[in-house]
Amino acid sequence: MNKLHSKLYTAKKLLLSHLEVNGKRNTFSKLDFSKSTLTALEQDGLIKFDKPLLSKKYINNYQSARKTFESIQEKKRLASLSFGGPRSSYGLEQTKKEFENYLADKYCSLGKGLYEKLQESPEIEIDHLSFQSIATKDFANDSLSFNLEFSPEKIQEFLNEKMDLFITDELELSDDQAHRFLSYEKQKEQFSIGIVKLTNTGYSANNLKIDYMQIFKKEDLLQTNFVETALAMEREGLIEVKNIIETTPANPVVITSQDVFKYPTIIQLKVLGKFSPYYEQVYKKYSPKTQESTQEALTPNNKKLKLLEKLKEEKDLMPKWKTVMDIHPPKFSSWMRECGIDDYTQLRNILDSLQEEELLISIKSVNPAM
């Protein structure tokens, strides 16, 4: 995963969960974020690990890891006696060096001063340099605590800056300089078509959950930026990203490249008012002949009758106690296509005509940007 992609993903997740994590006491094991990415965001000045404390559990974890390592070393030593040869002996020497560099320190890689303080107290304060050093060790994940502090406005500025570059195809999101991605415009079009397909199926445009397998072809996935496209569409006011959900297997396993298709990332979103006019452009671009033939085949009266049928179907599905029909832009856009209605002006004229004929009581609003 590209480092910048990880930063963008984590920055958005921090914004979405800021009420739960910002200013709260945490450990790396409690946070649902990559430790290396959080550290990178801290180096960029976007977040702060404030008031770090180290608990005595760190020493227990270190000593436990040491015993595990010693056990592995002993198994390798016994294996070398069975198979012999310079190669196995070399492997044993490598393990011994790793042990000496990593887990053989009698002060548990803390230094004498911190180690003695921690022996005398269940928890001690540490400075920022010590925090940075200790945080690199996996067995410190649940023993190193801190207040996670950040400014939502500053993180949003970071996202806006990067999304402005992504929208103009100037953001580099691959460590491989030869790698190519589809343009943002192409990905946005495919994302929009995926949204309309789901809403036409009956899923709510206010709380839609969509994954990359519902948008892109399997063979195109490596050329796409699912999360970044969603964030850029949010930047343009087309959607609101409400959550980014990672699907994982019930039992923890190593996820291979093939498993990516089984456990896709899901974007939970709300379709906003600007989406419908934009999608009309996409539809006309990809279905001009269908659009023209539909409009030619239907007379103004036929368009009115077809729209009336749609309204009646919607009314029949409403609870009896409800008197106001709320129809969101994606559904109206779909109806307009099916009824051969050219634009919102023509739609408004047809609705006004139905009201004059007393087939509708009143029209509260017809607004493509509502």
C-alpha cells in the first residue's frame, strides 16, 4: 500500500471518528489505525501523541518475547545438529545476532534510567524521543499510552490539498513510477454509474454502502483509486463520505492478493444534490442514441402519462398516513430518463400541468440541487 494512500485513508478515518479518539487516552493496540501511518502523520505535524506514559507491562511483554525468541533459537540449534552443514550453521548465527541486537538487553531496550524507574512504579512518564524509540517495538503496543490530539480543520485542509491534486490527475499514488492509473474523470464516471445502479435497485441514496467490486471490473482494480475517488467526489460536493469500512474474515488469517476480491473496502455515503445534474451528463455521454430515441418516440402527452404512472407507483408504496411524497434526485433522474424528459425545466412544466389538471395537489419543490 502506497504511503500517501495510507495517510489519506487514515486522515479521513480520524475525521470520521474524531469524537471518539481526539483528545482521548489510547494505546496503539486500541486504535484501529496503522501505527506506522499514525507516526508518519505525526511527523507531518497533523497529529500529536501527547503526555506519553509507559506501563510496567512493557517489561513483561519484552521478557515474554525474549523467551519465545530463545525457544525458536533452541529449535533452530537442534535442527542444525540434525542436518548440519555451513548453511544451517550460518542461519543459527544470524538468529543469534538478531537475538543479541533485539532482545538480549538486560534493560529491555529502555536504558538503565528508564528501566529502574519502571521497576519501581506501575507507570512512568517518558519524553517524546523515548516515546518515538519505544513505539517502534510491537510489544509496546498495549503498554505505551498517550493522548491522541489533532485539529480536524488542519486534517481537512490536508485532504483538500491532496484531493485538488488528485482531481487534476497530479497526485502520485504509486511507488512504482511506471504504474498507470485511470484518470479521475473516468473513475468518477464509473463510481457514479455504480451508485445509480444500486439506488435504482432500491437502496437508499441517503445511506448507501458500495464496494469497489460493484464499481470497477476485476481486471481494472490495480488501475483505480477507490478511496481517493470517493474523497474527491466529496470534495466536489457530489457525495458525503460517512464511513470507510474494511471487511475482514471471521477468523484472522493472512489476506492474499486473491482475497482482496473477497473482502473489499466499503464506502458508506450519502448522495448530495450536485450528483444528479452531473450524472445526467454521464448518462448522455454514454447513452446518446438511447436518449435521443427515447425522446423522439415519446410525445409530450406520453411523457406526462409515464411520469404520472411513476408517481402513482411511488404513492402506492407510501404509508397511508403519509401525505407528502419525498423523491430524491437520483430517482427523479432515473424517471426522467425512462419518461424521455429532457431536463428539470421540462419536468417542472409537466408537474405544473398535472397540478392544473388536479392530478397533484401541490408541488413543494423541484430542485436538482436539493
